[in-house]
Amino acid sequence: MAADPFRIRDHVADFDDVLGDIRARSLATRHSLAMEANVAYGNEQDETLDIFLPDDAVPGMPIHMFIHGGYWRMFSKEDYSCVAETITRAGAVAAIVDYSLMPKARMEALVAQVMKAKAFLLAHADRFGAALDKLSVSGHSAGAHLATFLFNRSATPSGIASAFLLGGLYDLKPLQMSFLRDEIALTDEEVRRFTPMHHEHDPATRVAIMTGELETSPFKIQANAFRDILAVQGLEVRASLVPDGDHISTVRDLAVSGTPLAAALHAFVANNASEKQQ
């Protein structure tokens, strides 16, 4: 029987080692960067985010959201604090977002939560020394999927200047026949409503789509298909492969100074800031 292309552990030999490194880096980040932990963006227990500030914080900084992955059913913001290292080095406030997990919560709730987190940041940017017109977002895997709902055309103007999507899932239908069938049991209605390829998006949002060269084929196919859909909808969008990157090493490298992915995220965040200042 062929290996499930969506079961990442089956395709990444050092999965546990890399995940352990990510968590260790995140713990170090939580001790080294100035932060405000567990800021409530809603009333539910899972509706919190962590704010990390640059060492040279100044008024009017950009603010950048990061949404973690885990196939909507595992991990938390604490596991991915390390991404704030790159965001803050670029001179931005980092907001690492938590959300409820499936199957206890359903996809509708998760999408509503990240939208609520965005609304909170836009309403309270000045509390963190940031400017509300300098909001960008990134996400990995399921987090990239959730990030797409922050720049839907239905919410135009979305308030999202740019989106950095890494290893994302943009068509949910194939997941119904994957190992996730038993873990999160996506319904036909959830697939219909929450497949990003079925939605219109804000043409004012610039989008970067990145996928590891060593990812399984569905991730690469979906990335290219979503790029083409966004381009037809009038968005400025580019898609690229990360050399030698797999699904888990790529998200680690977002936080590792000197890697191509950290450089790409740094430039992405910094460019958003400089363009808004012009």
C-alpha cells in the first residue's frame, strides 16, 4: 500500500528531532525576547495570542501574525514562538496566534477565531506600538490554510497587506481520504465552505506561496493551483520551491538565521513596513 502523502511522519525521517528542535528554540525565544503572553483576543480559553517585541521597538512598527499548523488538531502557539525571532529582527511586532483544535472544535470555529484575532490586532495595534495599516500574516500547513481566510474578498478591504503561505493546504477534498479521515473527519460541508480554492480573495493583498522541494506531490500541486487562482483574481502572487526543504524543516528554518526561509520571511516583513512608510 502506498504511503499516505499527507502523513508527514511517513515522509520525514527526522520528524521528531526537528520538532524537538523547534520546541527548544521556542522555549529559548520565550526567555530571550520581550513578550506579553496569553493576550486574550476573545472570550474562549483558546482565544489567546503572544506578542513579541523587537529590541529596538519604535512607535508605528508593522505587526505580523503567525498561525501554526498541525492539521488543525495539534500544536499550540507556544510550540512556534521561535518564528518571532525572525519577525522581530525585521523590526515588526510578532503576534503568534492560538486557536481551538479539531475534532473537539469544527473548522467553522477555527476560521472564526483567526478572523477574530485579526480584528483584535487591527483594533489594538497601538497598544503594542504598532500601526494598524501595517498588518501582514504568515502561516504554515493548516496555518497557511487558515491565513487565507483573513484576506477573503468578502472582507474587502481585508486589512491584510501581504500573506506568506508555507506548505499550505488549499483543497480540503483529498484529506477526506487520508489518515485525517479518522482524526478530524472533515464533512462534505466543511470541504465546500472552507476550501480556499473555492473563495474570492482581496486583490489588494500581496501573496507569497512557498513549498518545500521535498514535500509530497499534493502540497506542490495545490500550491501551484492556488497561485494560478489568485493570479486570475487579480492578486500579486508568486510561488516558489524551497531547495531541500520538507514539510517540517521549512517551518523550523523560518526561525533559523542564515537560512533561505528566514531571509525570505525577514524580507517579506521588512518590505511590508518600508512600503507603508513611503
